[in-house]
Amino acid sequence: MTRRPGMRRNRVALRPARARYRTRAAVSLAKPLVILAAGAGALFWGGSAARQAWIRADWNRVRAVILVPGAPQDGTVPDGMERALGIGAGDPLFGFSAGATERRLQLQFPELKSVRVRRTLDGKVRVVYLRRRAAAKVWDNGQWLGMDEEGGVFPLRVFAPEDAPPEGLLPEEGRQPLPIVSGVPPGPAARGPLEFAGILRRLPQPWARTFYKMKLAPSGEAVLFLKDGPVVRWGEPVPEEAVVQAKAERLERALRHPRLTGGAESVRFVDDRRIAVKPKLETRS
């Protein structure tokens, strides 16, 4: 830089004492940082070594995996559940998250209502599972799905033609196949119609023993399908035992009427006390 005439040059010089003070301050500040970094490195190395020793320890090994049904009727282990569990003898006992394993199994197996994974003091992993109990069947994309009393939907893992369900799919179907439901939305809204269908299954009338399907119309009316019987437009599916029993008795009396010896084509409840019946037309030879 060119110095102008009359301009004085300013020089700044640090005194030796001031320079030594700043050096000592910088060193004193750096010492804790160096010690902290060294301690963190040693802690990290020691933690990694301790973790590896923990994993390799004999007492931190899974001795056995036990799958326990939550109810006597849940005895059969779902296909592929042991493989999906991903835990076997010899694996680190604390090398997995029990909560994450539970959530993963329930996502992979919707038919399970609950799963509990617990470690025992003797090195065993205990898996307690509870199946959903199907109250009805739902046909969806070429597959039968189960629907439990709370409206939960899950695969039955059985394929069959629509309206021709094979018997014996589940323990509940040992003597009487589950009813087919159509138009019933999943979730809490399904509780009423499913409870109503359960009441129908317990009725003693002969026509009720042939009931196999219920369709819920957009208007909320329940349409019942009977094997070798008429289509019954029941009305609102109110899940009250006394109301259903009274209407079931009226329907039984109507179907036994002498004028219906040739059978009925359809039946409709005008209200809870009145029934409209359309007889089958007699075919002349």
C-alpha cells in the first residue's frame, strides 16, 4: 500500500507477557477437550468390547423357543409363524426387541388377535398367541376372509368358489359352517349385524338350521338366504334375542301354512308382526 505524504505508520506489538498469557489460556482450554475426546474414544471402544462380550456370553443365548396358544382352541400354530419369528436356539437372548417382534408378527398374521413375546430366567423365549375367533365369512377377491365379533377381518387361508364354502375351516365350523355375510362393513359398525347373525345360528326353528348367508342392503335391511328355501327380507337386523325369537316363530308358522305346500319364492316382513309371502307358481305338465 502506498503511504500518503504526512501519513504516519502505526505498529502494534504484543508485549511478551501478554503473548505468554494467551498461549497458556489456549493450552488450558485445549487440555479438557483432549481429555474429553480421549475419554469418549475409550468409552466407545470399551462399550463395543463389552457389547460383543455380552452377545458372546453363554448365559445370553436362547435355549429354546416355545409357542403357547392363548386358548385351548388355538392349539394349531399358524403356518410360517415359527419361521417368521426369526429367533432360534443359540441366538442372543437380548439381541432382539420383544415389542418390535410382536408388532411384526401381528402385521404378518392378521388372524392373530394378540401376540406376547417374553424372555424367561432360564434363557427361553415364550411366545403366547391368541387367534381371532371368526363369527362369519366374507368373500373377497376369490378368497374367504374371516370376520370376528369386533369387525376385524383376516384371511382364512382357504380358497373356494363363492357361495360354496367348504366345511371344517375352523374349530367353530365343526358342526355348523359359519354364515356368509355380504355388505357388512368391517370395524365397530359390524358388531350389531354379526351379533344378529349369531342369534340366528342359535335358533331352534327348522328354517334357521338352513340359514347360510346374510346380505346387508344399503337401506340397512337384512336379506337372509336359506338352503332350498325362500329369500327372506327380514328388515333391520336388531340384535335382541327376544325380538329375533318372536319373528323367527312367526316365520316358521308362515312357512308351514297349508297354502305354501308348494313352497315360497320370497318372504318379506312388513313389520315385526306382519309377513308378506310370495308362493311358488305351480308348474303344469
